[in-house]
Amino acid sequence: MTQLLDDSVIVDCSGRNCTARLAMTRDELRAVVDRGDSVRCPGCERKAKEGARKQERRGLTKFELIVLAAHDLETAGEGSDLDINDLIVAAWSLDRTRLGLRKYERQYPDAKNVEVSVTHMVNTYGLFARTRPCHVALTEAGRAPAAKLDATRTRRA
Ligand SMILES: [Zn+2]
């Protein structure tokens, strides 16, 4: 970021493989940061919007649903040490079609499916940590995307 005039700055576009630089006022930059967005040139902005629309149509990914469910349980006062079954049911409640038991999506969660994902999120991605048998907790790495998803949801609602 380079200082230009008093209230104007040059910012790099955050688009992948994009080298565009944009001049904007500090207020504009602050507005972008405040809504949790990144600075993008018009081309990258268009691509990002298309991506967001696609994502919205597709709904949240399995991992996203699970970290968001953990966040919901925490904020509902369950503490940070979460029973895996509470987490499975909470995630399924967010999107029954996606996390429901095949043929019984509305009635039952696909517990095995969610549990395998949680294991991946513990061992491979570090989004959760095992705390004691049948219990997990969001790590700092998991808390960040969860809070972000929660903020997006609030804005969309
Ligand atoms: Zn760009």
C-alpha cells in the first residue's frame, strides 16, 4: 500500500494471479475492509461475484456446515467442548438435504458421513481438536472461518 495524497492510497488487487493496482480513498478502503471484503479490480470483482453466486446456489460445503454448527452450539451456551452427536445433529439441522441419511434426509442425520468429516478436520486440517472421548472443540484455525460464515449469514438474512 502506497500513500498518495492525504486520503488516497494505491492498493494491490487481491485477485489470484492479478497484478492490477487500484487507487482508492481511505474511506473506500475502510468500507471494503469493514464489510469483510478484499480489494479487487473490476475484472476480479466480476469473477468473485460469479463465484459467490455459484457458492450460494450450491449452499455451504460440508466442512462449512460443521464449523458453523460448532459455532452455533458454542454461542448457544454449550461451551467449547462439544459432544460429537450434538455437533452431528446441529450440522444436519443447517442443511438436511446435504447431511441427511440417504433416503431419510429429513428424519435422520448421516452421522457416519459427518463424523468422518470431523475426523478429517481434526487430523488433516486442524479445524477441530479432540478433547476427550466423543468430544471435539473448534481450534483457533476453525474458529476464524466459523465466525466469518456466521457474519455472512447474518448479513444475508
Ligand atoms: Zn484483479
